[in-house]
Amino acid sequence: MKRGLCKKEIVYAFLKEHREECFSSKELIESRLLDASEAAVYRSLVSLTEEGKVLKFTSGKGGEVFYQYNTLSGCHGHFHLK
């Protein structure tokens, strides 16, 4: 990933690049696609969700939580699940 960015910006940039997909925090951490620790990923997701930049969805099966870049244009706030 890009150097000089804080961990939150790295998580946000990744989700923005993959705006049509949603990810669990576990997927983000285990994939090693982000240059961020487990704690940094969790903190970033909480912060980005609170800021409204990322959508948070809890699935009905097992209550797994997924995150997706929040784009209001054309999607009307719904998720693109895998």
C-alpha cells in the first residue's frame, strides 16, 4: 500500500477501491492486504463507521459483521453481498 498514510486512511482507501464488495474485519486482517495490525483495523473500522464513510452490516447467520465503502450514488445505502 501507499507509504505515509495513517492506518485508517489505508483501510478507507482499500474499501473505496473495492467499493462493490463487503468484508468482515476477519477477512481484512487474515488477507494481509492491508499493512495494519489487527487492532488498527478494528479501530479504523469503528472510526470510519462513526464518520459515515463506511457502512456496517450484521448478517442474520451467526451475527457476522461486514463493512463496505459508503457510496450514496446509485446504491441507496444497500450492500453488495458476496
